[in-house]
Amino acid sequence: MSNQAKADNLSRELVTLLPKLRRFAMTLTRNASDADDLVQEVCERAITRSHLWNGEGRLESWIYAMTRNLWVDEIRKRKVRTGGGTVDAGEQDELIVEASAEKAIYANQIHAMILSMPEGLSSVFLLVNVEGHSYKEAAEILGIPIGTVMSRLSTARLRLAAMINGTGEARA
């Protein structure tokens, strides 16, 4: 397969990943504008570097790992600059869900709760519980040991359950 054909094929697959990719970017950035910028940068980089994709494993995992790495680089750049930070999760744009009004409100509340967790917890929760990645895949995407994924996921689940039940944040 030629490099152009590979890039075209990857572009088509990226389009189907966009909603998932944006949700993941939101767990990292905590800001809709930054998430959109990050998604755009990841898509551009994936297409221009499609020759680096070896076709092994899941494309989604390769894209998520690239997203995380680009965000880590951006955080490092921001530490050098002054005034560049993130926005509190409470000030985020709401998640738009095509559903009944009640379900949409509930989905927005759950989304806000997930975003209110620390980045490490929300990213693991999203990758495993929402996107369906295995613990191993999540560990590879986030560059952390599998035991850390399991620990963070347990903590995130407990916190989310406590927030849903209105008992505050549980500590695991």
C-alpha cells in the first residue's frame, strides 16, 4: 500500500474516532477550546506521519497515546510561558448528547463529575469504562504501569459513585 493510500485510509478512520478523541482530549485539557486544538493537532500529525503507523494493534490506541504525548508537551511549554493554564471543570462546555432532555441532563451531570476528578483518574475512567479499552491498552496509552491503571480506576469508580449518591468524594 502506498503512503498516500495509507494516509487516505487513516484519514477515513480518524473521522470515525473524532467523538471519542474529543472526549479523551477533554479529560486531559479540561477546556473545550484546548481539546479542539489538541484534536486538530493530533489529526494533522497522524495524517502526516501515517507512514509510522505499522498497522499492529488498535489505531485508536496509537492515536490516544499520541494525544497524551502532545498534551504533555503542551503542558511543558505552558510552564515556560506565563499565564497559560487550564479552566476549572465547572466552567466547561456541556456534553451534547442526542437523547431525551432528562437523559441529556443526566449525561451532562455525569460528564461534569468525570471532569471534576483529577486528570489521572478521569483519563483512566474514560479509556476503560467509556471507550472500552483493556487495562493493558490504557496503561500503554497513558504510559503508566497496569497496576496504576487498576488503582486509579478503582479510585475513580468510588469517587463517581460517591458523587452520584451525593456523599461527596470517597477516598480509596
